[in-house]
Amino acid sequence: MERRYQVFVSSTFRDLVDERREVIQALLEMDCLPAGMEMFPAASEDQWSLIRKVIDQSDFYVVVVGGRYGSTTAEGVSYTEMEYNYAVETGKTILGFVHADPGSIPASKTELDAAARDRLDAFRAKVQTLHVKMYNNAEDLGSKVSRALNMAMKNTAAEGWVRGRFAMTPETQAEISDLRAQISELKLTNELSAAQTKKAGVPEDLASGNDKYEMYANFYYYDTEEVSRGIYARTPKSRQQRILIVTWNEIFYDVGASLINEASEEDIRKVLNRFVLGCIVNRPEEKLPEDHGRSDSAVVLSESFDDVVVQLFALGLITHGVKKRSTTDKDKYWSLTPLGQDELMKLRAIRKGEDVAR
């Protein structure tokens, strides 16, 4: 189904007119829906409510930092920084773009007030805690936005927008879910029957065991400044996208144990999130961000989660759950196959005289 993604563009306005025009042109050429300050009324509390609503509805958030901090609220925070803080707080996929040489920006497009310059420097440093792209001019910015957004659309399971005639009603979705459940039960019956007759082995032509896999995840943490001030629990978390090199045995070691008595996909997702967080925090080769103060959580991207479920199913290690549940429970459940049980025991069962330290 064809989807169009909404992208919120956040920046100061008068000094970045050319840059915003290039960004919006790039978004339109990618069939995206740009959203930004052009559509909002004059600054007011009602405007801020509208901005938050539009950010919530957007799939991606683009922030551009030039030479001005911009107009501020009564608390001295610019609207651009407020938008950025809200996007971080709500977990939006953020694409940051910072001018590569602020000293070359014409004076008419920079902050003349010393206090405003200090706030701009602090905001620029905040944005650069994420993976950002540096740009030199409006044309350069447009091309870099295109490349970064194209990569984000491939690696992020954004919801997007679809035409009304393609959208399913709740009744249709419920009917499809019921049919899928019936199909799953029929498939499971056939699989169990085949497994009882002849126990299969792990397919040799599929990645398994100690074969490596690149797992994508977002890592959330509080920076050192907020932790040192003792208020990190009330501040937005920083986010960094990570690519972890793991083996299928490492994945199944954790996921398999959760499936002994069946588990929902939501439960499997939580197990994978804990697995990824442990890899980031405990592996020597995984360097923590320079401003890392306290780890919070990790979230496996939907694409990687789907890869894991499909691969374990293709390897014959897991199958659809069969336990009876209420009709209102629409979650998907998985359990170990006889082969999966054998492979899990090989990985986790403790033998006599074995060092049990994990």
C-alpha cells in the first residue's frame, strides 16, 4: 500500500528562508508532506497546542540550526528548541542539520545579543548529541535532507498516511484478524503433526547459530549534565541509533527462554529490548556516547524485530501459540517447537561441573 510520510520542519524563519525552501522542495520531490511554522498562526498558547498536535501526527522531525536562536517565550526558550524538546520527549525520529561554519554566516542572519548567542550555542550542542549532518548552504542542506530522510524511511517503521479508500474499517480489521487466527491454527496443527512424525533439523541454507546479524535499535539515556544536577528523571532523554552485531544463538538464548510457556509478540519485544540494552551497556566494543550519564532503555526497531520473528520461524525454532484465549485478545502468540526446545536446551542447560556464571 502506497504511503506518504509527514515531515515536521523546525527552524528559525527569517534567517533560513532559502534553507527552508530547499528542504520543503526536497520533501515534495520525495512525495512527503511538509509541515512547519508556515501553517501556524501568530505565537500564542493556542499555537503551541497546534504545534504539538502536528508533531504528534508527523512521522519524522527535521531540525535545522543556523545563526539565530529565534523568538522566545516568557521563559526565554525559543519555539524551535521547544519543538525539538517535545520531539525528543515523544520519541520522534529526529534528523538534525547544523551549519558547518557559523562564523561565515552574514551578521544580518546571526544573533547580536550575547545572551541569545549563548542560548544558541547551548541549543546547537544539544542537537549535536544526536547523529547530525553538517551543511554549508541552502542547496547543500536540501540534498543532505533527501539522503538522510531516504535512509530513515528504510530503517524506521513509520506509520505514514494512506488514501481513505485504502484504509480499513475496525470491522474489516477484526474480521481479518479472526481469519488469520483460524489460518494460524490450521497451520499449527499440520506443523505439530509433522514434528511428531519426524523431528526436523535446522535448515543449513539459512543464517543460524553463530552467524552474525545487524540489529538496529534506539538507545535512550540521560546526559551527564542532567544526571549531575539530579533532575534527569524530569528531563527529556537523549537518543542515539545503534547497529549491534549479534549472533542468532545470542538472540535465541534470551528469546527462547521466554517462549517455554508461550509468549505474546509484545513480551518478545520486551525481551529483545532488554537484550539490546545489555549489549550496549556491557559489551566493551559498544562505546557509550561521550555525554552519557545514565542509561534508560533501548528499543529494537520494528524492521529488526520482524527479522528475528521471521528468521526463528523459518529455522523451525518457534511456531504459533495454541493456548485458548479470550476473543478480545488480538495479540499474536508464539511458542517453541520440539526442535526449538532441543536447541534451547543445548544453549542454556547447565551440565555437571560447568561454570554457571553467565
